[in-house]
Amino acid sequence: IALWLIIFTTKTNKANLKNTLTELTLINEKTLQVGLFMLTIGTFLGGVWANESWGRYWGWDPKETWALIVWLNYAAWLHMRLTKGWNGKPMAWWAIVGLFVTLFAFLGVNMFLSGLHSYGSL
């Protein structure tokens, strides 16, 4: 939503949309903070489960590798937002790209890549 508002901002509606965009940016930031926290817990617990099942915490399976890529993507997003103060269009695009990276990690890896987490192939 924030990206659409940024794209369609004109000189006449810029003042009206500034508060809305600020609120949406903060909502996006808080959502990604909670999501990164949950992803961290899930990856940690997945490693514990993998150790019980396969005798190793991390094996560079495609699913594990893409979970790390997703984690690094959102950690870098939050780092840039919190330390550099980035906001606006680049961060909105980055969040959308991150959504597609996440979708591939949790759906596409199972279908298109082989490994311990592969359940079928297309």
C-alpha cells in the first residue's frame, strides 16, 4: 500500500499523504521486526529439530539456505532502516522483493529444488 501511495503522490496530494506514508512505514517496520524475530525462532528450532532427526544442526540444504537468505534480507532491511534512516520508495520496493524471496523460500524451494525438504517436483 505504501509503495502505491508513493508512486501516485503528486504535488497536490503530497501534504495529505505524508502522515499516511509515515504511519505505513512504521507499521511495515514493526511488522518486519516481529517477522524477523519469529523467523529467528523458527530457524533456531528447525536446527534443533534437524539435530534430533539427522544428527546435524545445519546442512546447507536448499530450504535451510533460503531460510538464511530470507533472514539476511530482512535483517539488512531493518539495519538500513534503523541505522541509516532509509525510508520511502527504496524500502517499499525492498520489502516487496523480500516478500517474493520469502514466498520462494517457503513454497518454491519445495517444488523446484531438491533436498531433504522436497515434496514434489514440477
